[in-house]
Amino acid sequence: MDIKKHSGFVAIIGRPNVGKSTFLNRAVGQKVAIMSDKAQTTRNKIQGIYTTEETQIVFIDTPGIHKPHSRLGDFMVKAALSTLNEVDAVLFMVNATQKRGRGDDFIIKRLKEVKKPIFLVINKIDQIHPDHLLEIVDDYRKELNFQEVYPISALQGNNCEELITAVSAILPEGPQFYPEDQVTDHPERFIAGELIREKVLELTREEVPHSVAVIVERVQREDEEKILVQATIIVERSSQKGILIGKGGQMLKTIGTKARKDIELLLGDKVYLELWVKVQSNWRDKQTDLKALGYRQ
Ligand code: GDP
Ligand code: K
Ligand code: MG
């Protein structure tokens, strides 16, 4: 007997830091979206692909919807909103440890116009007392109709399998879109750049804001054992360049070492990573620069 195959596209939406990337990475079992405790680290639509014999779910990690402050911000909001009309289901992720806020309400307003099944995913339940759960569910239920409600911990894994199974069940019957060993359709170059950016945000704390971008110029096999990766970190001010390089180059070295380890996991080979830092003021507002950096509309 043939196994019935279901496949489809599922958007994950939620305000910054609710745990979208963490869930996505857990679902596909590999690091495809960067995680950070700072808001708005995910800029592009990253597709994580979950494949079993019966199911293929192509997850789209939408950038957090927020009030735009620049061209890049505006781009991110538009990208997130357009995604909602192209998918088979939407996961609306909220943070169990925070009250419903303006960010959630902004999304709810948009979701009211979405005709696709919406799952309410209440994340970070590892941090709350179970008694509070019903209250949270009611609070969102009075705003929107949900297909189903799932309390999860993306970090610890609780209920994630169940959520994936429930989502699979409502996807249309049809062939799979991607080969089963493919977890993302983004080029490895892009992910490598995201991994470098993740380390920058992690290690520089408040000093270097989100104005940092990373361009991976080259990913090239050097010999049988080694892959050369060359990348440039772009900042807006020379003071930020100083911070990134650090005393005697120490900061850049640490960023490089940490990023290299992750890129080695990604590429499955030894990596030689060369990093540069370049100042380019106001890149966020220059349309041409955005295109050059790969943020296509
Ligand atoms: P995103 O902005 O929605 O993609 O959120 P991230 O996946 O980057 O997560 C933001 C922060 O929340 C990170 O520090 C995660 O480790 C943390 N986080 C995500 N999921 C959980 C969870 O289930 N429980 C706890 N305690 N923390 C979580
Ligand atoms: K984040
Ligand atoms: Mg994210």
C-alpha cells in the first residue's frame, strides 16, 4: 500500500525573541536559523525543511513584525506579511512568560485577514507554572480563531513532536518539494554569514547594534581537508570597527574561532576562516546596498 504523502509550506510568525529560530532548528534538527537573545536577528526568510516518509513541511521563519524604522525594517515587515498569504498554515508563536503586548496585537490584526489555518504556539512553558496556561490561551482565543493550541518548549523540546504531527495532518496531499536530505534552500554561504553575524551579536553585547551585516565573499575548497571561507563584516561607524577588532585583534579572533567551529559543522569539513571588518555608513537606508547584500524584494 502506498503511504499518503502530505507536504506544504508553514510560516512561523511571532514577535522577536519568542523562539521562532529555536523551534525551527529543533524541527529540522540542524542549525539553519541563527539564535540570539537580541531582537530581529533573522532578516531573510529562512526555510527549514522537515522531511519524513509521509510528510514534508517547508518552514518559513519570518522576520519579527515590528514598526519599521528604516528601509531594512520596512523590507522585513513586508517580507513577513507577504509570506502569510503564500503558505498552507501559520504558526503564531507567543511567549508564555510575557503578557500579550502591542507586538502581538500588531500581528493579530494581520492574522485576522489570513484565511489559512493558524496554530497558536505558546512557547517557553518551561518557565511558567502550568496553572497560568489556561489564562494565556483564553487571552489569545478571544482575539482569534485557532485551528489548535500547542504549549511547547522549543528549547527543551516539550510537545514539539506533537505540534509537528498536528501540522502535518492538515497539509495538502501531494508530492514532496525537496530531496529528503535537504534541510534548507538557502545557499551555505548565506548561512555561514548568519553564523558569523550571530557571533558578533553574541560577543559584542550592546556596543555593536543590529547595523552589522556580513558578506561571505568566497567559499572555496583549498585542498582535500580544508575549505577557505572569506567574509567581511560591515559596520556603520569606525568606532564599531574598533570594538569588533578589539585590543590586539582579540575580539575578531574570538568571533572567528567561534564562527569557524559552527561553519565546520555546517560544511562538514575543516574550515579556514578569513574575516575583515569594513565601515560603510548608513547601509541600511541605501536601496542599492540592500540589493548587493542579498536582501531582495
Ligand atoms: P526568535 O527571535 O523568535 O527567532 O527567537 P530565538 O529562537 O532567537 O530565541 C530567543 C531567545 O529565547 C534565545 O535566547 C532562546 O534560547 C530563548 N528560547 C527560545 N525558546 C525557548 C524556550 O522554550 N524556553 C526558554 N526558556 N527559552 C527559549
Ligand atoms: K532573536
Ligand atoms: Mg529568529
